[in-house]
Amino acid sequence: MPDQPLTPADYLKKILNARVYDVAVESALEPARALGARIGNTVLLKREDQQPVFSFKLRGAYNKMAHLSPEQLARGVICASAGNHAQGVALGARKLGTRAVIVMPVTTPQLKIDAVRALGGEVQLHGDSYSDAYLFATELQKREGLTFVHPFDDPEVIAGQGTIAMEILRQHQGRLDAVFVAIGGGGLISGVANYIKAVRPEIRVIGVQMNDSDAMAQSVAAQQRVTLPDVGLFSDGTAVKLVGEETFRISRELVDEFITVDTDAVCAGIKDVFIDTRSIVEPAGALAVAAIKQYVETHGTQGETYAAILCGANMNFDRLRFVAERAEVGEEREALFAVTIPEERGSFRRFCELVGQLPGATRNVTEFNYRISDAREAHVFVGLTTTRRGESTTIAETFRAHGFGALDLTHDELAKEHVRYMVGGRSGLAHDERLLRVVFPERP
């Protein structure tokens, strides 16, 4: 780190002279027309998922490595990464003809591990998060005399990431109210904030984190770096326990606001991106989109223009089923209920008729599990489509008003993760029970 803190003017000069285009492309800035029409604001998507390694990370990694001396390159480089930075380092090392050792958390998606190896990187897996991998990488660096390429806490890396903001302002010279940026360790938002505040300071820079990996938001609130005891791993690209010293300083000074989002909102954001682009981004890549929707709902804005940086698209294919299930809940297009009905003749039919008579649009039953409990009552786990946020509360009240015990599980994490798959079990009343599979025609 430099002896004196770098100013936005210093970073502006570094960004303008950054060497990123040997390996990176100027990614497109595209309108998300369907999403924008739905929320009443213009949404622009910065398509960093279109980079050669499907992530913005190669910008900062290559810019750092391009500034190394021939002696440093001869010894080789090392980094710790959840995957995307690793691919950038591996690609940069291949371009510059140097050795690259990559330490990755054991939780890294196999897709990213395979991609790094395909680019010639020497992969070592260690720890459950970036922070764990980082500590191990620093030990290897000292032992083998390698140069460490930090994924975020380095001025040259920050400058490389800042070229994204340079492109956004060149590609869109009209009204721009805010840029939404995902935060892991803070390198991306540090570069973006430095460029925007130096060139167009009226544009708000809004940082976005997962609600279970919000080290930067907590650190800024505490006015000192906070180490999280653990982090959520759904958005593995932003799972950082401790942000950088330089990125913390910059974020505290230049970032206008921090927003945290949950897993369901991110899954819904992935779906929104797919609808507008027919591309699938990874969870970290959808953080900014999820935050825009939350920001609009909170502030009630109309007619503004927002940019969301889609920072990556390296997601394991087998995660898509989970994303698809949770996207509907994230948009509150599905509500989940645990309902208790009397174990008496006609009560089940009465419940089904009530579902059909619920006010609002015609509803689809998305989930249905029925289980006899005892001689007095039975339990039903039911999912229903909804048309607006908050509707699940009204539906639960309707069930209760008609004599059915009802618990709204729409926002219950345990229910969404596990209960929907666990309804059932043995019942003392289910003598000579038979299991049947019934296929219903998909129509009203």
C-alpha cells in the first residue's frame, strides 16, 4: 500500500492508464426492458458476465500482474480466490508466461475449479471461505517466494476494476441516478466509486451484500473493520469474512449507501436477468439487480435510471433447481402455509373449496402435502401462487377465519429449506396404508 492514501484523482489517473484490454473486453451496457417496465424505472445491465472468464475479476488481476517486474514474473504469482479472481490470475499468468498458484476454498463450485485448471493454474483447495484460503496462501507465498496478487485490497487491482465505471459513463452519457455494485472484499466498488465520484459525483454509488455476508456494511457502521465469525455460502463470490484495509477506507469515504439482500431476492434477481437477457448469472452477479428492486420498493421511485453490474456467471448447473424454486418465493409469487384441518368427513373438501374461493386472481397450487396426524386433526403443507407482496398474510387470515389453523411459512427459512420435503412420516392411524401417484392435468 502507498504511504499516503490515494485520492479519487490518483485513482482516476490509474484507471485511465490501466492495462486491462490485453485480456478483457468492453462489456455491453444493455437495458433490462422487462424488469424496468415492471418496476417503473430504467435498469441498465453492465454485462461483465460476457468477459472471457465470465467475470469482471480478470480486469484487476491482469492490471496488477502487468505492473510486476520481470524478476517477479519469473518467480511466479499466487492468489487466494473463491473462483473468479482465480480465473483472472490464471488467464493473466498464461498471457504473461508466468506460473500461477491458486488457493481456493473447498466450497468453490467445481465449475470454477475446472476452469482455473484449464487455464493452467495450479489449484490448491483449503478452508471454507476466502479468508481461510487467504491465510494459507500467504504462508505459501513466503515459503516459495511468489508474488501475491490480492483479489481486492491492492490499488492496481482496484484501478483495473474501475475501468468498468469508465465504460459505463462512456456508454451512457444521459441521466444516471445510481450504480449498484456487489461487494465481497470491496475491490469492485472501490474502483467504481473512485471513478464515478471523480467524474460524475452526483451519481449515487450503492453497495450490495448478502445479509449473511455483510462484512463491509458492518465495518462501515462500526467505523472499523469487522471480522465476521462465518459467512453464508450461497453467494460464494462475495463470501468474505474481513474486507480489505484500502477498500474499507474507500467505501467509508465514497459509497453512498449499503443494501443487504437475502437468498430469495437473489434467486428472483437471477430469474429477472434471465428473462431480459436469456443468460444465467451466478448469485453474486444478481446482487445488484436484487438491490435495485428492493431500493425501488423502499423509496417508491419512478422514472429514475439505475445501472447494475452483473459481475459474474460462474455457477454450477446443479444449483439451478434451487434457484428456480426460491425465485418464486423471492418475488412473492408463491406463498407457503402449514394448515391444520379437522380430521372429520368433509373438512378436506371444505378446505379445497376455500382455496378455490380465495379473493384475487385464479391461483395455482404449487405444493401440496397432506398427512393424517391423529384422530382429531390432519396437517396440510400447501403452496399457492400470489399476485402481490404481502398477500400471504391475508390468505392465512382467511384460512383462520374459516376454522382452519394456519401458519404463514412464506418467509420461514427452515420451512423453505426443509419442511416442504419432510411432511409425512408414520401415523398410528394409517393402517394398511397404500401410496399412490396421481397425475393431474395442468388446467383449472
